[in-house]
Amino acid sequence: MSRIHEALKKAEQERAATQGVAPQPPAASAPAAEQAVLAGTVADAAFPLAAVVQTAGMPNLSSQFGLETLLARSAQLEWRPEPSTMLFMNGDDNARGTEEFRTLRSRLYHLREKMALKKLLVTSALPKEGKSFTSANLAQVLVRQHGRRVLLIDADLRGPRLHLMLGTTASPGLSDYLQGKNDEFSITQRGPVEGLFFIPSGESIDDPAELVGNGRLKLLLQRVEPLFDWIVIDSPPAVPVSDASVLAKACDGVLMVVRSNSTPFDAARKARQEFPEQMLLGVVLNGTHGDVTPYARYYYEAYQKKASTTKA
């Protein structure tokens, strides 16, 4: 059998698999992760306070074949991003908050050197705490490194915001894929940022919890994972609904967003309990005053020196 025939046969099998739930590959055992402390604050910017990660699953899609298909079939659209919230699309690389997102990116890469980490779920305890803002800008800062490809997914099927922030259409999207109406390529779109791909929420539905839990999200992530360096997923808040805890099972870890002087302590604690300890990547502090930043950076530097001394 020729290599071309084998490739075509494999592609057909993978396409058929999208109509059902593919068998789950064995997951690698998760190594113990060190906690990395990073503190800092700035209005509507984000960065982790602590991080623990676990390994990602094995991909099941040919990267070269999938990438060619993705580039050929994903919609090329003219996004009109909100300049006030899309920090890396407004032409000001030194805008307030951009440095904190770069620090967050560095922290994630530091952890990635020790363990597999690709699929990130971003959530919050309650609505309006900045999870969509964090998801969108984290994806933007990750893709700014040369040659990176990042997929941003709006999995908040109850109150989607990312398509509005990016200035694009909401459909077709994730809900259409979960219902079996579209494949992974036809729901994906590209905008003006090279390497950044986006799957919007899709059409409005009445039963998001059942749809999110039908198994097709995990299949979607398994199929597209080899095509991207990072996958950032914006989920609904963790306390009011169960969607976030279901979505987390398909990811490598969770970033929890809390809003300074806003998120109730009990709500944040309850949200944290929705996820296994090993799933928590960190806490993202959002919406703080800029004058706190110097003290936070000093704390981080002091921690780093202490850690270095301890290891020595």
C-alpha cells in the first residue's frame, strides 16, 4: 500500500471519528509540580499567585495534514477588536497591563519546562471578574512569540463575550460542533494577528450543561491539540453553574480569576473547591490599583532570592 493511500485512509478514519466519541488515549502520569509564586497587580491585568499543573493527553491528529486543512478551511475575517480591552491589538505595546501578561507567559513557559502544559481553562467564581479579558489577552501575548500558534475558544455558552471583544461573529462555533453540525475546521476563524485562531461560542442553545458534557469537547481538543502551541479556553463562572468543572476535565489545568475588592472570599473558596488540587494552575488577580504593583514586584523578587538561597 502506497504512503499516499495510507495517508488518505487515515484521514478518512479521522474524519469519521468526528461523528462519534473517539477512544481515550492513556494519560501520562503527572509529576509533582513545584509551586511558583508570582505576585503583582494592575488594573484589569492578570498574573498567577501560585501554580500546579498536570500532564496533557496524547494527540490523535496528523499535524501536517491538520494544519494544511486548518489554513485552507478556517474563515479569514476582519476582526474589529475593542481597543480598551484587547491590550495587544491597539498598537501600544507598553499599554498598562501588557507587562503583567508577559510575566504570566514567562511563568507558564517556566512550568512547561518541567511538565506537559498546553490546554488552559480560564474561569472565575462569579460573572464580571475579568475571565474573558484574561483569556483573550493571554492568547494574544502567547502568540506574539515568533512561530507560535494559539487557539482561543469561547466555551462560555451561557454568556459569551469573546466575539464581542475581538469584534467578530459568534457563529458557527463551539455549540455547533458539540451538536454535530460542523467539524473543527469550519468553526475556526482567523483575524489580523498571525498565528491566532478563534473558535467562538456558536449559536445560542437552551441546554449548555448537557451539551458541554456530551464528550465531543474532549474529542475536539484531542484533534486540534497537535496543531497549536497553546489552547486557551474561556469558561463560564464556576460557582453559579457546573460547566467549568466539566470543561476542566478536558484540560491540563485551570487559571482562576478573582477581582480585587470585589470577589467575596466565600465565593472564591467555593469556586476553588470545584476543581481537583492538581488542576489548579494559579489565581489571577484582576482589577487592582496600579500603585500596588511596585510592592508586588518587590515581593516576587524577594521570593525568588529566597528560593535560590534555599536551593543552594
